[in-house]
Amino acid sequence: MRASIKAAMLSALVFPGAGHLLLKSYKMAAVLATIAAGGTAVLIMQAIDMATTLVDKIQRGEVSLDPDAIAAAINMHTTTAQAQSADLATYAIIIAWLLGTVDAYRRGQAIDKNPKN
């Protein structure tokens, strides 16, 4: 399999930057992986914060175990700043993933054309 296809598939299917590791482009791999991991960490921290707050409200009896009540509590808990940071983190992950896939393919094509370099 050509290096361009391998690198693009690794970046697309495994994690942003994985294809760059195959191509020995370590700086770009680190940048892409850091952006994607940072965005993922933001989303996970927000989810844990929201879940912890919701569990506390359920234990105190402020929210019943009804799915509609839980959904309403989640919607009330989410602030504009949290929604914006979640959106930004999601966009960062998507951009890193797309950029990583396209750039890995492009760099791999250069290696495919001139395999000795």
C-alpha cells in the first residue's frame, strides 16, 4: 500500500497525527494530536461537570428520575459560555482531523513520488 494511503487512513481512522508519525513528521503529529486531545479533554471535563451537578440535584431531590426532567435540568445547567467552549472544542477536533488526513495524504504523495528522500 502506498505511503499516502496508509498515512491518510491512519489519520482519518485512528487519531489526528497518526499518519504523520508513519511519515516521520513528528512536529506536525504532535501539533495535531495536541489540538485533538485538548479539544477532547475540554468536552470530557464539561460532561463530567454536568453529570456531577445532575447527580447532586437528583440525590437532593431537586430533579426526579424522569427522563424529561433530567433533559430539562441538563438544558438549564448549560450556560452560553459552556456551549461556546464545547462548540470551539468540537470545531478544533474536526479541523485537526480533516487537516491531519489531507496533510498526511499530501505528504505521503510526496514520498510516493520520490521514495528515496
